[in-house]
Amino acid sequence: MSSHDTIAAIATPPGEGAVALVRISGPEAIAIVAPLFQGRVPCSAMKTRHLYLGKILEQGEVIDEVLLVIFQAPQSYTGEEMVEISCHGGSLISARLLQALLHAGARMARPGEFTQRAYLHGKMDLTQAEAVMDLIQAQTARAQHVATEQLAGRLGKEIALLKADLLAAVAHLEAFMDFPEEDIAPETGRALQERLEQSRYQLLRLLATAPEGRLVREGLSLALCGAPNAGKSSLLNALLGRDRAIVTPIAGTTRDLLEEMASLGGFPFRLIDTAGLRETEELIEQEGIARTHQAMAAADLTLHLVDATELQESIIPLQPRELLVLNKIDLLSDVTTFREVYPEAVFLSCKTGEGLEELKTAIITRITGNPAAMAEQASSAFAINARHQACLERALTSLSLVLELFETEQPPELLAVELHAALQALGDVVGESNTEDILGEIFGSFCIGK
């Protein structure tokens, strides 16, 4: 992929709107736009970052009246010469404007190519570039917060601090390697070991945010399962905050899967209401029950709902990844004994709402492993993604091996090799040595125009 040509794309979503934005970036951006723009101030005399009113013409025909702003390199989003044109919203106008730019010498931008150029020109590191797409795709306020923090460079700064500590350790080791007759003094060795232990702790702290990172970016599926009339549809409505599923006292009301998106504690979830599990000869209900089993197998977590008024001596789990929920506690005179018998269960009344917040907390805790994650403001600034996780795990493996070698008093050369491997892995997080294939995979998931 060449970064020396000039690219153009529509930056706003398709469809009708008040305004559409077309952007062009590259060494010939201003030269391509200049002959097409007609206004009181020519492009050659425009001040950077100022809006100018004019018309875009192609072969003497006015396409639209627009507002145009130029950005001189390197003071632009991409770090290149760049022009942004705001035209009237509508698919036809923006498409004709883009076509005029392509005819004048620009080429169509690939997905994520504007942000990739920003990364290649040092305007942001790779974690910040990934945060751009996270911000665009954010479905909840929590996801927006995580993306904003990462876009501000919080994760990159944390990685830089870790690298600085490891580089200092490498410098110490290589000094001893240059003067092999000098043994590492005990106090120096202890200080170096403590520094490496602290770095290992920081790596573990970052890796612990991976479940939250996956949850906040991708969301998870939650299957509501149990016997007929256990309260599955009532719980779906309670979690959504509106009546979505039909609720009746008639067993078998829900025959098929019913799916809805919901935000629980700021995390996106796909809730799946299912048919009640029981023995039946009714063919349609049998098919619904078969789909319930499929939903349980595919879900990230199953809520096993049980009617608390019909408790048996033992409850058989539906599957390993489940959270037991005892519903209808408003109909019990005393739940203390039941809490002692079923300490892992969540006690709930879909009718009164009692226990609903405790259930949400239990769901988030089960998935993230962090009881505090439910709090809206508890979201980590370092909710890493799967790529970050893989790089950090490589760094942790190398650093753990360094500490083992330290304990067994191995030569400094062996320690230095593993420390360099850890540094390489940390550098991969922020994109210091990424290949074209890796960059293509990352930016290929972006929308065109960003």
C-alpha cells in the first residue's frame, strides 16, 4: 500500500443528512482540489484551518456550494497535506464530489487508510489508532470512556514506562557483561530483581483487564434458561426496562428464541429469551426446546432460572457456564434458609425488582472476575484487546523466565536475551515493529473515510 499517492473518501455515513464530509489527503491534495474550487479566496491563498465558502465545479457545472478547509503537513490528522470539504447531505452530491476528486487525480481510500497514514507519520501509536475504531463502534458510555482514554495515549504511556524499566535493567546487565571480572553486587542484584518483579506485576495488572476489554468492545451473549414459568421472559423485560416478551401464566408461551441488546453496567449484552425446558410431545415446542439447548451451548453465560416456590432438594445444573437465579422470592415468607442452602445463587423477584442490581453485578463479576467492574466509573483506562493481550503474554513469559534465571544465578547474557524479547513484545503493542500484514488486518476493519 503506497503512502505517496493522494487518497479521497466520503467520511460521513451513507444516506441523507444535513451535511456530508469528503476528505482528501496526500502530497497533491491541495493541487487536486484547487482547480475544482471557486470562491473569493483561491486555495493557494487560504490560511490553514480556516473555513472558506465557495462552489465545487466540474467541467463548468456546479456540483454544490461547500465549505472548504485545508491542513498543511504535518499539522493534520494524517500528518500529510489534507483538505476537508463539507457539502450538503445526500448520497448523490457527496458521490459526485468524490468522483470529481478521483477524476482530478486522487484515488479511492481503502478502509482505515487515513488513520493508517496518521500512524505511519507518527501522529499516534498503534494503540491510539485502534482506539479510533473503538470510539466509532462504542455502543455504551463505558465503551466510549475506554476508547477515549486509549485515544489519549494512556495505554501507550503505560507501555513506555514498562519499556523504560526494562531498558534500565538491560543497561545494568550489559554493563556487567562488558566487565565480566566484576560480579553483580548483592545489593545491586536485589534492586534489579525488585525492579523486574514490579514490571511483572504491572504486566499482570494490564493482562487482568483483558476480560473487561473483550466485554466492553464486543459484548457477550446471555441465555435465559429454565423450566416453563420460571420467569425467563419476565427477567428479559426487567433487564431491558420495557415489556418486550409476552408474559403469561401459561406454560410454553415462549416457543422460539427472542433476542435483544441491553446495557448492563455499561457493558453491551445480547439477551436471549428461550423456550422452557420440559418433556413434551408437542412438535413446535420440541423444536423450541432444541433451540434452547443450542442457545445455551453458544452463549457466553447461561442464567439458570428456577422458581423459588418450587425448589427441590437439589438443582441439576443445565451446563457448566451458568449462574443460578432463584426467582419469585416475593412469594416466600423467609429466604434466609434458602440463602444458606444455595450460597452461590442470586435471589430475585422480577415482579418487585428485588435482587435485580445484585444479579447484574453477579453477571459482570462472573465474566470479568472483577466485583468492582459493575460501577459505571470503575472502567479501566487499560481495557486491552486481544492483540494487546497476545503481545503482553509474550512479554510476561520472557520476564518470568528472566526472574527464574536470576534465582538460579545464570549468566547475565541469558537474562539479557530474554529481556530483549520482552522489550520486543512490548514494542509490538504500540506498533514499533509491525509488518504490513498485521497493519492490513488492523486497519482493514475500519470504515472507509477514517
